[in-house]
Amino acid sequence: MNHLAHTLLAGSEEALQLGGMLGDFVHGAPDPARFAPRVIEGIRLHRAIDVYTDAHAEVLAAKARLPPPYRRYAGILLDMWFDHCLARDFSRWSDQPLALRSAALRGLLRREQPRLPPGLRRFSAYMEQNDLPAAYADRTVLGQALAGIGQRLSRANPLASALPVLAEREAVLQQHFEAFFPQLQAFARAWVEQHAG
């Protein structure tokens, strides 16, 4: 899952949301001298969500729908496409309006700027410029984001041309998302309850 999903699944606690954003930018054990205990729990939640997602039968089936050479990048593509599905129908999955949720997340990152790793600082500036994560509802923005990720990868890849491939499979990918996401929400809620501060 991508940033919108991770922060939504973290619930209403800002420290867990921040950890949800940090999960892709902190490698190895989080430094307790740098991050508060609940932020570290948010990073751990992010990692637990990733492990759960990668092993889920619906996600594996969705990955199998992508043809070569896209299947090799199916993890990245589905993370982004599922955030698009989530953003597009956000009112089904959250009581908070998408624009408000997106603005609140960017505000949280602005307030935490001095403590953010350089990669997340750069990404938060990109979020500000592009109205993310709300703009993931727009396919054009999604295509641009995929192309940007493709440019940052070290080897040649097909991410810049992936959007039409995903769009062609929209109906079946939506079915997989709808079967998977409620189960992921239940998993995340249970994880947060088990690790309540």
C-alpha cells in the first residue's frame, strides 16, 4: 500500500500517521533517540501492513493479472493503483473528506520537518506541489507519479507506460481491491488495538 492507505490505516493518532509516512524512508531499526515511541510504533505498523499485503491472496492474484514486463514491478504498480482506488472512492472508506485528510497530512509533515529524513523532506515538498495524496484520485497525476518513480529506479523499467495497462484491467483490479481492503482495515485496527499506547 502507498502513503494514503498507510496513513488512513494508522487511524486518528498523528504519531502513528507520521510513522506510516516514515515507513518507506527509515531503514533498519528506528532510532529511539530520534523518534518518539508512538512514531516508532507507526513505522512498525507500516511494516506489518506491507508484510500482510504482500502475502495476501487477493494481492497475489492482482499481481498475476499484469503481463510481462509489468509483473516484475507489480508491487509498486499495485501500491500506487490501490491508492488511486482509495482516493477515488475515499468517502466509502473514511468519514473524513479526502481534501481535509490530505491537507492534514501535509500539515503534519510541515510541523515535523526538522525531524524528517532527507528523503521524506523532499517527498513532502513534492506532496505540497502536487496536492498529494488527494490528487492520486486523478489518473493523470497517477501516471506522472509512476513515471517519476520509474526515473528514480536504477535500471530501465516500464513504469512510465504502465497506466494504460492498469486502466485496461480496472474492473478486475477493483474487484481484488474491494475484496482485500476491508480485510486490511480489520488487520490494521487489530494491530493498533494490540499495540495501544
